[in-house]
Amino acid sequence: MDREWSDNQPIYRQLRDRVVAMILDGVMKEGDPLPSVRNVAAEYRVNPLTVLKSYQQLVDEELVEKRRGLGMYIKPGAHVLLLRGEREKFLTEEWPRVSATIQRLGLKAEELLNGAGNHSSSPNPAKPDASKKEER
């Protein structure tokens, strides 16, 4: 997990989002234990109550289960549940912005599928890059 915190949202929420990303990326799998509250708090230099609050949010979302005396574990089905939720969130919150940008820039599906790696960095490939000196 990244050790930098953003000022845009509370740390407990950022911790929760990092665990979610690790589940979605397959770093943490269903049935895996979450790191202990104490370990996370010490490693990231945050209050243990902050870590506990983020873990409790995961429990409330039914992604994690508490096992008395053993810790917290990722529930079976958490990956599918997260995938469904994150897809819905992307389509309702992020896609409208992305779609508007695509339309504003006049990008075509082929260009999007080929990706930016196949395009030159200069806006007009016919003109030579002014920053390069001519060879004599």
C-alpha cells in the first residue's frame, strides 16, 4: 500500500479504498486475513482507531468478516461484489466525464482502442519537432 495520504478525503476512507484496490487487483484474495489493526497503524503512522474505522466500513459493506480471536478476513464473494459496485460507480460517476472529453476531442473508437502509445507526441506529425536541432 502507498504511504502517502491525500487531503481530499479522510484517511480511514483512503485505507478502505486501498484494501478494495488490493482485492480487485488480486493482491488480497477471498479468505485472506487483513493485516492487524496494530500493524497497519504502526506501519502507516496512523491512529489505530482510524484503521479500525476503515475495517469496520469494510465489515458494514459485507466485504470482510470478523472472526472472534482470529482477526478479520475477506469474505467469499467480496471480489464479485466489489467488481459490480466499482463498475456501477465508474459508469455513473466517471464515464460521463470521460465520454464528454472523448466527444470534445473528437476521438474515434479506433484511436481509443489503439491507445496513446501509437501516436506521436507532437500535435501535427507533418511538422518536425522544433526542440530538436537540425543535423548538418
